[in-house]
Amino acid sequence: MRLFRNAVVAVLGGLLLAASLPTGSSAAEGGGFAWVGPKKKPYFVATLPENKCMSMEQEASGARNYMKKPLEVYPQKNCKGKAVRLAPGQDNGGAAFRSVKYNPK
């Protein structure tokens, strides 16, 4: 019985997590920026300031742009290193990054 209960809790937890992540057109309509942090935990912010460098304090990978304008991710803090430009709806293929700039000028 305990094993069954644990399995049900795990499945429900997975469904709740999946339901909370932006997908498809709902993400594109609402905008936002998603990435994966420590211990493979997903993160999402609805808005980012335009043309401002935001450095990540923890490990980050798998950047995905749900915003309406392009953004750039950088391999180093303070938006240094070779930028990878992500058009709306595009991701960086799971690569690590250390900073991001939305709608760079």
C-alpha cells in the first residue's frame, strides 16, 4: 500500500510540475523566460527589463525565450563572452549560460 501511495504522489507531483511550466501558444502569448537551475529545477520569469544585463547567481542552462523580442545569453557573468541570440520561441539547446540580456540594443 505504501509503494502505491508513493507512486501516486510522484505521478501527481510530476503532473503539477508539468502543468505549471509554460508550453506552446500559452507561453508565447504570455511571454517570459525559462531556464533550468541547480538540481535540474525549472525556473520561469514573466518579464525582463529591456537591454539590461542580468547575471545568474547559480548554475543555469536550457534558456528558452517566450518573450516577444529577442534575447541573448552569455557564457560569462556581466554579459561577457560570445552571445547566443535567441529569437522568440527559440532555446539554446540546453547549453549552460551565466547571464542574459533581453532585447539588446
